[in-house]
Amino acid sequence: MNIVFTDTTGNIEEKYQPKPSSFFIPDWYKNMESYIGKEKKPDGKGQTSATIKRCMPVFDAIVSGYVIVSPADVYVRQNKDAKGETTPYYEWSSNNLIAFHPVIQAPNYPNNKSQMAYPKWMNPWAIKTPKGYSVLFTQPMHRESPFTILPGIVDTDTYTAPVNFPFLLNDINFEGFIPAGTPIAQVIPIKRDEWQMSLGTQKEFDEQQKVNNRLQTKFFDRYKSMFRQVKEYK
């Protein structure tokens, strides 16, 4: 499968182009030890000493899909009004980098503590996926950031215009730089299928019991060695 990112401005530097998410593994994850006390051995109570770094679901979330970054610096300052109340003010060094949605479009959205207009990253990249595939746009997972984008799913096999990313500051009093190259969105292709929900029967119960029994045979890398499937994004 092939996903195509097209620069609609024609002037994005190569270092700010989208890349597989594996290029953006956060430092906290890289720097964490894989095992408590740096020792791969049981903890004395029959439990693993592995840290979150050995958790494959977390790793797969971090490296799934592709990452779009800010192509230019943004500075956020706090402006005071006549009443002494502060509101964020955004400055950027590139044209058309941030726009705004009026708050009335989503007045009750969770965590919009400021009740101010929603800033949004103006994404320069048009995305094209194969027929039957959409894209989940979400905040780059498991990383620190001064902001969080509002996630969404777009049918990028038919809609190939750039998708922009409204966001909220995680701390409404934040002031400082959001430097060029900051990850602003994780792009995960997903295949559209029709789904129907049902509740498991004795058959499914017995199957999960077998899985659980297999898990009990190992201290380390249970899911990784027995069940995990490799995902590739190039």
C-alpha cells in the first residue's frame, strides 16, 4: 500500500517533510531502562521486572503511521486585557501557519478551559490513500507536548485536500516557543470495513482461556513472542 503526501505550498524544507513515526520516538521512551534496576529477572513475587519500554502495544502506538511536523517556529505569549485577564496570542514566522475557529463552533468541547477561539495548524500536506482506506489524524501518541490536536478521521482516498488540525493548549497559561519540527499530528491509515458487534460465547471464552494459559508460561516478552504482528511504515 502507498500513501502520498503532496506539499501544496511547494516550499517545505526536506527536514520538515512527513516521515514514518519511527523517526520521532520520544526521548523519555528512548532514555528509559527496559527493566527495573537494569536486570532482566523476576521481581521476587513471580512478576516481571519489565518497564513500559517492553510493552509492545505502547511501542506500536508510538511508531504507527507517519508524523507531520510544524514547518516553522511559533511563539505563544500571554496578553493581558484591561481586566488583567490573560489570553494566548500566537506569532509565527511563516505565512498561513495558524488560523482560528470561533469557539461557538464547539462551545462545550472537553478541556477548552479558555473558551477562546480554537487555533488550528494549517497543514500544507495533501494526503492520498488507496481506495477503501481512510486516515486517522491524532495527537502524536505517548509524547509530551504543549498542545493537543482534536482527532478526526478523513476518507483520504476521495478527499485529497489538506486536512487542518484544530488544537488546545494543555496549559492555557503556556508561554514559549513551539519550534519548527515539532510533531503536530500522527497520520495512521485505516482500512474501512463493515463491522457488526456480538457477545462472545463459550467458544470465545475457551479461546481466551487458552491464550491466558500460554501467557503464564513466560516471564518476559509474552505478547511480543507469541501474538504480536509486525507493522511496517516506510
